[in-house]
Amino acid sequence: MGPVRLEVLLFFLAAYSAWAEMTKEEEDDTERLPSKCEVCKLLSMELQEELSRTGRSREVLELGQVLDTGKRKRHVPYSLSETRLEEALENLCERILDYSVHAERKGSLRYAKGQSQTMATLKGLLQKGVKVDLGIPLELWDEPSVEVTFLKKQCETMLEEFEDVVGDWYFHHQEQPLQHFLCEGHVLPASETACLQETWTGKEKISDGHEKAEEEEEEEITKTSDNPKHDPEDL
């Protein structure tokens, strides 16, 4: 074998090794369960968002009872009341089920509300008359995935464990973001807080390479198969 052919062979071997490693990393990020950091991040986001929604209320609550001793009811602004916190915590983790797995995004950004790119592609194929088999009935396509269900369960566990911390933040430390006070201050060690720095600005989009791959995949499915199959967990 001449030196040129050997050099070409070594080049292709190196390229294949790099591709295999990249594919493995992508698969590892595609098939996984949420981390504790991601659970705390979403819990904090949901609670802070709900409190922001109700914080503008000017309602005043009357607390206590008029007793024979002559004590009067206390008047407490709803925005500062324990009632507001209790209502915000009610069904908090249930709202996690509104999230979807956006497998085209990295890290904690894969969990977001709204339909994923993959699901949109598959529904687009259905509208074109292509048969798509996910192994589950069509009416279950929009049901929460295993990852999202796990998120919800871990949210409930975390909320139960750190309920007093959340209360302490609400009544005494709202000058700090809940994510910082709860996640960085009480739930996570410093070495596991990386996901808290990942933010979605609306500018991050699937790279051209991914978009092209999605288009090619759709074309390939349409051309080569009347009954393509996909893993529901990738949606």
C-alpha cells in the first residue's frame, strides 16, 4: 500500500472515530432522565412565574375571627399572604406535565412548553398522508413522556422536602431569585449547578445542519417507507 493510500485510509478511520463519538454523545443526551438541577430549575421557574402573575393583586384578606375578647380581624394584603403562597404551590408540579422534550436542544433547554420539532415533523407527515407508527395510538401522541412524568414526580419529592425553605424565601428573602435561594443555596452542591446558567433567549435555534437533517429525514421517510417507526421518547 503506497503512502498516499495509507494516508487516505488513516484519514477515514479518524473521521469515523470522531463521528462515532459524536453520535454516542448525542444518544446519551437524547435518552436520559432529568437531573436534580433541572428539576429544581423548572420548579423554581414555575413557582416564580405563578407568584409574579398573582403579585399585582390589590385584594386585602380578613384573617381571624371577632371573639368575645374584642379582638378584630387582621387585614393582610393578598400579595403578602400565606394564602397566595399556598395557592401558587397547589398543582405546581402538575403543571410540569405541560412541558415537552425538545430533543433538538441541549441540556436543560430540552424541557420547554409547546410542541417539539420532532412531533411537528411527524404530524406534518400525517397531514401529507404518510403512515407513521410510534407504537402507541394517535390519541396518546401528546401525552407526557417518561422524562416529563419523571420531572413531575421529582418535583413533588423536592417540594415536599424543601417546603420550609420555600416558605422562608417567600416571607423573608424575595429580594433574591428563588432559583438562587433554593437551588444554589439549599438543594444543589456547587458542582451541580451548571444547568441554572442555561437560558433560552428565543434566538437559539436548531443549526442549519440539524434543519437540513430534519428535512432529509422527512424526505427519506416519505420516499422509502409507508410505515416509518419512531421512538415516542424522542418526541
